[in-house]
Amino acid sequence: MIRLFFILFCCHIALCRNFFEYDEAPLNCRPDEEVQCLQCPGEKTCRRPGDPGIACPAWINAPCYRQCACKDGRLRNRDGSCITDEECDSLKCPGAHENLECHGICDNACETIHRQNKTNCPSTPYRCIKQCYCEDGYARDEQNNCIPIEQCGTSAFISPREAVKMFRLLIVLFAGHMVMCRQLMTDSGPEKCKPDEVFQCIQKCPGEITCRNRDVEKECPDVIEGCVPKCVCKEGLFRADDGSCYDKEQCDNTLCPSENEFYDCGYNCDNVCGWSEQNRTNCPNTENTKCRPRCYCNDGFARNLYGTCIPVEECEADLEHRRNRDPNLPPCCKISYGFPLDFENN
């Protein structure tokens, strides 16, 4: 026990001697400095004038260290000089429309102004941080300058992310252009096309316009796909099923070879003999209002039981003639795409 007490006493004397010798060490401070014994977190600086944001050990009697510190009312600058708080502000916020303030970690930024700002910061826990913030009504752009919030998104500069997207798009367009040029320069390119065709590079979607899809709107993905160099029908002509190029009237005759018919994209209803509740222009079922490319009877004509378009005034005689031949024939039928599907009683 006495031996342990003696060891502790010697350690205490050694520590006291070290502190005494350290305290007596001379310090040559500048006129705007003075000797101070500072504890954690240390001297105040322009960058940390208030809450330093440094975690210090929770000692009851924490040791202090003698050093030259700026006199009261002055703060240590980045170059080591002691300046006033006002001089710190002018050095820390050199940009226009920004001030040294104490807010949360968030600042007004064009990219995130709709989610957070210097007065509405979701980061927790909230702690006052003194730094340069944009003035009210201003936000930082891609160049870290404070600009009016209404000008966000109109800056002439683009972000690195947008620049990468534009660069990739240019590569895709350039590659497609090179493919088209290579096809055009070959001897077997445009010479293959017929007199009513031209050689073009057509996007995969919607592709070439045909007699069947000329009135149909095709939804294409937003992603740009490569084009296919090929012979296509000249403007005003459409590709038929047999590969020929026809105008609109020729397309109708090809798709609807029967008399008194035309090809169009309309309702699901057509003029049908004995079907007075609906016709080509009056289709009550809302589910049938979708555009459907098909053959329709001309005005003044209606389909009989075999899908042929006959004059409307001949419908009753045609139906009566059919009933006389087949007593079990119902008074009405459904017709779709020119052919009977099923029969329904009124």
C-alpha cells in the first residue's frame, strides 16, 4: 500500500514539473494576439466563429494548452492573421447575393429548391451552422452562383449529368448517320428502288406507312431506335399487301375488292340490313368507339346476311327472300369485317 502511494506521488510530482516547465516557456505573440490557455475545441476562426461542430471529450477538468490566440473581438483567418468578424464575412462570402448566416446544413439550390432550402432542411438533428447562404429569393445554380429562383433551369450552363446524356445521344445519331451513308454509297443502294419508291432510312417504329396502317396511330417508345435503310413508297403512296405502292383510292380498292365498299378507320359498327338501332355513324356502345381499320359500306348501302353491301331499300326484300328459303332464319344478324359472325333475336 505504501509502495503504491509512493508511485502515485512521484507521478504527480513529474506531471506538475512538466506543466510548470511548459507554463514557463516563453511565447512571442504578435500585437493582435495574446497568450491564452485553450481547451477543446480550440481557437475560434472565421470558418468556426460559433458552434465549431467538433466533438470534445466530456471531461470535468479538461487540460488547457497555452498558445498565442487572437485577442477578444478578432478571429483567426485562413492565412493565420487576426481580423474582425466583419472582415471575416467579406472574405468568406465573395459571391454576389450570399451572406454569412447560421442555418441548417441545407442551402437554397436550384436542383433541390422544391424539396428543401435553408429554412426547411429535413436533415436531423438540426444544428446551427455558420456558413455562406444565398439571400432570400436566390438559389445556387450549377456553377455554385446565387441566381434569382425564377431563373433556375434557364442557365446557359448544363450539368455534367446532362452533358453525358447529350454525348451519348450524339454517338447514337452519328452511328445511325454512318450506317445510312454507307448504304447510300453502295452500288446496290438506290438503284434497287422502283420508279415509285425512294431510298430512305426509316425508323423501326412506326416504320413504313402501308395501306392498312395509314390511319392508325402507333405508339412508339421514347428511346431512339436505329433506322433501317430501305426502299419506301414515295410521298402520297402507301405499301400494299402485294408490295406495290398505291394511292389512297387504289389502297381502298385493294383492301375492299367488293363493290360499294371503302376502307377506313372508324367505329366497330357498320350499316347492316335489319339493324336499325345502330349504323356506321351511330354506334351506341362506347367500347366500339375505338378506331378500327376495316371495310365499310358506302352511304346508302348496308350489308346483307352474306356480307355484301346492297342498297338500303333492297334490305327488306333481301331479308324476306332469305326467310322464305329458310323459315328458321332470325330477323337480324351481326356482321363483322364483311362476314356473318352469329345471329341474335330482337
